[in-house]
Amino acid sequence: MENTSHNITNLDNNNHSVFAMYYHLVLVVKYRRNVFDDSVSDYARNIFVKIAPSYNITLLEWNHDSDHVHLLFKAHPNSELSRFINAYKSASSRLIKKNFPEVKQKLWKEYFWSQSFCLLTTGGAPLEVIKKFIETQGER
């Protein structure tokens, strides 16, 4: 995992753009089943770290409760977020159930993740500051 002590507003770049795109993702276990402990969480985090680079995504922070995980990650403008999230949920669900039989017993009909997720943009200036900046462009 990347060192998170850096300033979160540092800009990334590629050949065509400069950007700072940070996201807070919350994934919930189907029917809020209590399946996460430290070992399941670490395993799920490792799957995320392994898949993420293919989508130009970098994990910055991860934590869990017994029935959900919180992630902070950064992405590129070309990152297909919903495609990545679905790929991650599919792979992690399959691998966690395979490697943690006790988790599989707690699930209902083999479902691991809830179909829905919460994805929030983070970082940067407050919306009102950005709005005011845009409104005043072109003024002297």
C-alpha cells in the first residue's frame, strides 16, 4: 500500500492530463452478514491490491467492520470504476468463499457482496470554493 502521509492534493499525470481523483468506496456484505475479521479483511485487501493496477487504481487506505469495508483509493481519468468494482467484487467473492469455508457457512445462497455500493469523491477544495472560483473567472 502507498504511503498516505503525502498531501492528498498532489497531482498525478499521464501523457495528456493532470489530475487528482480520490474516492471513498464502501462495500457491504449481502444481508449485512458478519464475515470480516482481520484475516478475511487482509485477504480481501490483497486481492484489491493485485487487481487494481490493471485499472490504473491505487489503494491508499483500507479498513473493515464485521459486515463491510471502507477503502480510499486514487484513480486515473481512464479508470473504469464500475467495471473495476464489479471485477473486484466477483474475484474477491469467489476467492474468499474458496479459502475461508467458515465465511461461506455464514452467507445466504452463496452471495458475498451486496449488489449495491457507495462511491464518493474525496479531497480537494469544498464545492462552494470551486463554484465561486468558476463564477469569478474572466473577472478583473
